[in-house]
Amino acid sequence: MRHPILPLVIVCMAAALLAGCSRGTQAPATSRDAPAAPPATSSANPAPSAPVAAPPMAQGKRAAGEENAPVLAWRAMGTEPFWGVHVEGDTLVFTTPEDQTGRTMHGRRVPSPGGIVIFGTDGKTDFNLYILPGECSDGMSDNRYHYESRFLYGDKTYKGCAEAAK
């Protein structure tokens, strides 16, 4: 005579064996299924020491009633060679030691996460100014900045730091 519980025990044992065999062979989860696990750490792939913090919100000149709007005035500067760009809205004044009065240029500001990008033409010379979040030092002082800058003027590239003008 057959015991009525024996088929149930056999099915449960078979299911347990199959579940144990399939461990470690599942396809990795896709981004729509679940977040990916962080990569394993090793000497070749060390764990990050701490998350990188976003720069503080730039405090600078803004129109009245628009305290949460993007900063209107910026100061970008660099060394080797020395240069500077003062930004007021869409107007830039580019200075060098040879031209301390500076060249005034008008550009077009485009949205950029956490900073600004302004591009335009000065006569026949194209220019682009990028001010983006990133730790920066001017290399000559102990000053630290929360923004990096890059000014492309014609075929010349100037790299440096930036801050919101106060």
C-alpha cells in the first residue's frame, strides 16, 4: 500500500535539490529589475574612501526676488599664463597681463548642471567659457575653489578656477 504523504515528500525534495543547483547560475539583474551590486574590492579595485560631495550652492549676484536662480556674475582666473574672465549675465570681460583693460564680449549662456557655459564670437574669433563644479587650486596660493574653469578663445585654451562673484 502506498503512503499518501510519500509523493509530497518526493516533490519537495526534488524542488529543494533544483533550487540548490540553480544558486549562482542566475543571470545578473538588469537595471530595470534591481540595482546592480557594487563591484568587489581588491588591491586593483579598492573601495572608495568616501562619497564625493557636491559643491555648495554658489552664492553670488542675482536679480532681486530670484535668490534660487542661477548666479549671474562669475569670476574665472588662471595662471601659466595669467588670465581672467569676469562674467556679468551674458557679458564677459577677458583680461591678461598684456591687456588689463580687457576685451568685452557678448555671448549666449546655455544651461549646465551646477555651473555655466557661455559661447559666442568676438569679431571673427570664437570663444567658449566653461565653469563647472570641481575642486580646484590656483597652484600659487592656498586658495581652494569649488569650480573649475576653461576658456577657449580662438585656438588658445586657458584653464583655471572659478567662483561666484560677490
